[in-house]
Amino acid sequence: MIGSDVVVAGSALAIAVAVGLVAHEWSHAAVLRLARVEYAVSYFPGRADGLVALVTTRPWAAVHPRPTGTEPPWTLRLAALAPALLAVPVFGLGLSGHLTAETPVVAAAAIGWLACALPSPQDFSVAFHAGRLLERSRERTGTAHSRAD
């Protein structure tokens, strides 16, 4: 029985990470859509040769915002940190008592999902430097802006 629990828990972990990675990127896209910021989603960008290289060395999905420069910086900051909200269901399971060491499959899935809820270093970079990103967008599009921004 122990051997099958390990296999099922490992499978649950792998599935949670796979689904969580896509949910991570969709959370960025959802906030950008709500803020009416243009974006593009690409799946398996920069494809590498072979399945192992594809799974381990490249992102599975990526969201590329295309701001005009007139958006407030908080919209990009909120979009960058939106994946942290993916942790809410796991915390709900924990507080309700459904997430315990006695349920290793649920615990493994929760660990995989929580790993995807962490904003990436690129996400933090966008959050901290949203103003610079918007300034470059303004320069690229030639959009005039007020110094009050």
C-alpha cells in the first residue's frame, strides 16, 4: 500500500505543477484583461529539441504585456503579483482541516500548487520596475504623458 501511495502522490504533484504553471500565467492574463492592457500569451515559447529539454529548461507558458504607456503602474504591479492569489484555495483546505499528513495525495498536490503560486523573479522585476516599463512603452509609441503620472 505504501508503494502505491508514493506513486499516486508523485503523480498528483506532477499534475498540480503542470496545471499550476498554466494557472500562474492565466492569473497574469486575467488581471491584464480586467485592466484593459493588451497582452499576448504564448505556450511553450522558445521550444527546445526533445521532450526533456522542453519540460525542464523552458517556460510552459508566458504572458507578454503590451502596454501603451498610459496605464497606471499599479496595474502592471498587480498583474505581476497576481499568482500569489493561487495560494488562497490551499490555505482554505488547510484551515478547513482537509490538508493533513494523513492525506499524502492532497498534500503533494497542495505543495505543487503552492510552488506555482510563488511569483517568479521576472514577476518581481515587473512589480518593482513597472514605471520603467511604462516609460519605455511611451517612448516606443510616442505617447505624450504628464509629469504627474
